Amino acid sequence: MPLAAFRADASHQIGLGHIMRCLVLADALTKRGWRSLFLCKNHDQHPQQLIAARGYQTMLLQCDAVTDSTAAYQGWLGGATEDDALQSLALLREESVSLLVVDHYALDARWQQLLADDVGAVMVMDDLANRSHHCQLLLDPTLGRHSDEYTDQGAVATTMLLGPQYALLRPEFAMLAGNAKRKRSKGSDVDNIVISLGGSDPLDITAQCVKALSHLVLPDNLQVRVVLGKNYRFLESLEKTLKWLPYRCSLHVNVSDMENYLLEANIAIGGSGSSSWERCTLGLPTLQIVDADNQREIARNLESSGAIIAMDARAGFNRREFIEVLSRMIGDSQLRQQMSAAAFKVCDGQGTERVVSAILESVKSEQ
């Protein structure tokens, strides 16, 4: 039985996105008879319980405050690159790894080459194109990404899987795409807004969005659903806020059927990470919040496509801009239909199957 090992981390600072898309891939490989395990740093809020709930083993690496680089994301690693690689090798010593998947902004070709001789194939998952890689497979679902952006950084990859057609989504999203197209084509009034800003939302932009909605003239039948990740730290405060809101608002924590929340909504207020591709698959018009530097390119390209309206909150939440944009989206059904049509063109939800096919071919060629 072939084994896939995933090197990814989660914390309040990092978020859950890297782990979640690795889990999607692990689930898809499981259906093909693979085993999977995860290598994660022992950060606060590390994802061992989340991974175990999906049926996979986690091997924890020691975390310390030492770094060996001034690169923007190196602090996320919680240690030196070589130490991380040696710890990983030690944990994998008794395993026969067919595929090593690396999804970490702080790891580059140095780390990958240290492990390359001890695994069958290396696959890198990235969104930044800001450093070198050495791998058989390189996956970046960013809209408009070109291979020369990686080769210019010195990346060496046998196969590059670039663009939203390779976005890793659970199969439920593709299964609901037809229903979503029928729903969006009707141009119905806005009666359901979903707010979902990632697994941790460290800046608590969720609360700012919820409060800002109080300043809009909203439809009487509007239902606002706030979907929160398990690492959201402000739940008690948000629950208090809900008590004085002049509109109906419900909280939903760590849901397992996000696709249904997105299907039922007319508008989303969402983050700019991997959830972007989920919303596009279901054609959901989105006010997309950018709260980190690594999200800028995804949001910029999606806005150029017409699928979203982007709002930059890195320097602070602009309530006036939020109100103006959302008011326009609520009041303009033609705009929503145009955004929906553009979103459907971005992503079809079939990326996981395409990635798995590429993996099987790559692993076969390495044998």
C-alpha cells in the first residue's frame, strides 16, 4: 500500500488552509488505496486532533524560536530549515514514502533536496512563486499563474500543475455545481448571506463585518450565517455581539458541509485563501477580504476576472467601503449574475481528480 507523507503546519498565525487542502488530497488518495500521515510542528493550536478525526496519523516535530532566514514566512517554521528536515527524516526512517507533499511557505529547495533521496517523489503545493523548489510535481492553483514565475526563482519541477483547474476541493463541490448554476441563473433576491473568513481569522474581521452590516438597510427576510473555524478565538465576544444585532444572524462552528452553506447563499463575505475556489465552483458572488500579503495576487486576479469584488483590510477594516460595496451587491441583481457567471468560468471543482491522476503518473515514473 503506497504511503503519502504531508509536511504542513497550522496555528493562529498560519491558519488552517494548508492542512485542509492536504486533507482533501489525502482523502482522495485513500480512495485509491493509499495510506497517509502528517508531519507537523508542535505549534500552539497544532492540528493533530483535526487530522486524527479524518483518520490519519500525525508525527509532531519539535518547535523552537530559532530561524535561519529573514524571509517573510520563515518565522512560521519555528526552527531552522535543516533541523526541520533532519527531524522529518528521523520520523520517516521506518516508513517507505511513495510521495512527500510539502505545503509550507517557509520551506524551499534546500529542505526538499535534503529529503529527496529518501522518498519516491516530492510534490510542492504553493501560492507565492517567491522561492526555489526542487520536486517532481509543483501545484499552484492561483488564477493566471505562469511557469516562468517559478523558473525565474530557480524552481526545478518535472510537472507543473498551475491554475484553478487544479484547486484541491472536496468532491461535494463539483457534485453541487449543476444545482448552483440553476440557482444563480434565476436571479433571486438576496435572502441569505454567508460570512466565512478562514479557520482562525486572527484579526477578527468577522466581528467587524457583522457589526458593519448593522449600518445597512437590509431585506426583512435576510438570514446571515457566520461560519467559523475551530481555531477562531473570539467566539464568546461574537456571541455577545449577536444579542443586539438588528438582523437575524446565526453562528456555525467547524462545519463539515460548507458546500451547502455556499449553495444556499446569494452573497458571500469571504477570505482570499483556498475557499476562493470553493465559492467560484458554486458561482457565489463574493466580497472578498484581503487580510494578508500572500492573498493579494489571488484577490487581484479574481477581481480582474469579474468573479469577486476585493477589499483590502491589511491596514485596517474600512467600514465605509464595506457598506458601499455590499449595498451595491445586494441591490443590483444584474451585477450578482455577472459575478456568478465569471466565477463559474474560474473553477469547475474537478481539480482534485486531475491532481491525483498526475500524482499516480509521477509516482509510477519514479519506480
